[in-house]
Amino acid sequence: MRLILGSQSPRRREILSFFSLPFEQVSAHFDEESVPFEGDPIKYAKILSEAKACALVERFPNAVILTADTVVFKEGKIFNKPANEEENFAILQELNGSWHSVFTSITTTYDSLTITEFDETRVQFHKLNETQLQSYHKAFQGNDKAGGYGIQEAGSIIVKRIEGCFYNVMGLPLNALQKVLKPVGIDLWQYLPS
């Protein structure tokens, strides 16, 4: 069965590569800015992940298509990928020293079947001073990440606590991934590395 990962994210590719499951990675070519945020981060992420899947169905009609969308949410506001470095730093300042939620919606489509699941992880940042924030921003460019930061590797120095799936914050929660793949005939338990 052909599996298409409809995402250019190197982090999603890395997580899916934990399993000995062959897949191809392509861009979904969907304008995320065309979808307005109307207050519900779960609904918003779901609309985006499903729209990305729909954008690939015609190109890959006989494949399992896997797409995802991750949003960072705090006090009624979402933080997508920053448009530039100034916005990236402003987001880090806004998240500094507080809790926020990371929502990832994952969608698979195959034949006439569409399955969507989501996961939420709560993340608390340390209270950093201006010098620390500047150092973090310089060392870990976050323009390609929702919320403008990465939790993996040394980037996690900014994180004080996490409640939920670590891989959700990276963009592909494993439990939700299993839930969307199993109904289309892919059981991750069968693709554990030997």
C-alpha cells in the first residue's frame, strides 16, 4: 500500500521514520491563510489537516494520504508559523513563563474513507530574561514551526513542564497516528524496527 506524507516538515518525516513503514513525502500545496481562525483550535487544526488531504487526493488517487496540522493556542489566540524573525521573537515573549496548549490534527484519506484524530499537549515555558530569549531565538530559528519554537534536542531548554505527548509538540502524536492509520489497513505495531 502506497503511503503519502503530505507535509514538508522534517520533524514529521523523522517521527514517521521511527517505523519501518515505506512512505513518500510531498507538499500538500494548500494555502493555510485561506482558513480563518474562529476561536476553536481543534476545529481549526482539523479543517486544515483535512483540507491538506483533499488537496492531494487527485494527485494520488490510489494511495493512503496522511496529513497533519499543528497549532499553538494560548488564551483565545493561536500562534502559527511566524511570518518573520520579528514575529518569531514576539511569540516567544508572549509564551514566556506561561502555559499554552499544542493541538495537532492528523487526517488519513484512502478510497472514500477519511479519518481525523487530534491530540493536545500542555507546555509550560520557563520564565526567561531578555538575554536568554534573545539567545534562544538566535540559536533556534523557529520560522518553520507553529509557535515559533522547537521542543526537540537542545531547543527543549525553554520548556519547564509538559503534560501529554512529546511528539505531538513536534507535530505528529504517535497514539493519534496509530488511530488514523489502522482503519486504512496500516498497523504501526507491524512496523516496529527489528
